[in-house]
Amino acid sequence: AQTVTQSQPEMSVQEAETVTLSCTYDTSESDYYLFWYKQPPSRQMILVIRQEAYKQQNATENRFSVNFQKAAKSFSLKISDSQLGDAAMYFCAYRSPLYNNNDMRFGAGTRLTVKP
Amino acid sequence: EAEVAQSPRYKITEKSQAVAFWCDPISGHATLYWYRQILGQGPELLVQFQDESVVDDSQLPKDRFSAERLKGVDSTLKIQPAELGDSAMYLCASSSLPSGGKEQFFGPGTRLTVL
């Protein structure tokens, strides 16, 4: 079974600085999807960024970018120019493309604090 | 902007009582998911629906949990009887298709406390 590991329970960053959140996963599949979701306090989880494993180019969404290392099974999230609104729990997730085996596997999360 | 609705937002109950949670997905979304998120952990899938049919309920404790989506739109998750270990956040999510790359849209969740 696929597992997702986030080794940093908590991280903090100064406003306007850059922070990187780590994620590793274990799988025997060659094709899959990886996600970073953000869960602000008392608010719903929202998708930050998505990466398809067959695409070599790292995904980017404004201030958010990923470093996808397929061979190392690593998928880190970089947040540039951190803002107070970035404070949240961040979850890394893995999903198989197969219809009958495609439940989303989440890591335990990293709590990000942004200091003004 | 369309959102996934859930109610109630908070529920406190005593063990051995029955509880029910409701979810209304984004209009037109055929795929609906129920997750359980224990404090300090990531969400874990309980059940997945495609329209009104259950696609995956392998992690649903069927002796006490049940889920239905009778008309393929809104859904209800029930626990009977509730146990202390059921205290958690119950999240509902929906997507337009079940395929792996499709974004799942999450509701605000129902926080259950079992005393």
C-alpha cells in the first residue's frame, strides 16, 4: 500500500521569506498523482498544487512550487514570499490513477506558522 | 463560488448514542467521499460513492458505520452506536469524476466529540 510521510510536524517562516515543506512517499506504481492541500484553522481544505508523475516539469502556482524527484520519491513544496494567510496545516497526498484503487493517501501534515 | 456543504459543524454526543452527518456536494459532482481525520493526522477515506453506488467502503467500520447517497446527490453518514474512539473531524469531499488527477473539493467538516 502506498504511504506518505511528512517528517516535519511543525515549521515556521518569517513573513516575506521562503519555506520548504518536505514529503516522501512509497509506491510501486509508475504513474500517479501528487497533491499539496492546505487546511487553514476552522476552514475547509483547499488544493494548493498538483503534480502528475509522468510530467518531468515541476508544477508551479504563483508563489507555490514543487520539487518533484521521482526516483527519490520526494515531493517538496516551496512557498515563496510567505504571507500571514499562508499559516495553515499542509498535507501532502498521493493518488493512484486506477479507478478501482484510487483513494487519496494523506501524510500526517505540517503545521506552518508565519511570523510577522 | 460553489462549495461542499456539511452539517452540523459540531456535534457532541455520549457513547452508545446514534449520530448522523449530512453532506451536499457541489452541483453536478458525481463522486462523493467521506473521510475521517483524527486530531494530528491526515484524513483517511471511509467511503467513496459514484452517483448512488458505493465504489469503495473497505475502510468503513461496517458494524457501526453506514453511509448512503440514495438519489446520487446529498449523502448521510451514520454512526450507531458511537464510541469514544470515534471522536474526530468527518470531512466530505466531491469531484466531477473519480479519476486520480481530479481535484477533490472539501467541505468544512463536522467535528464529533464522543463523551
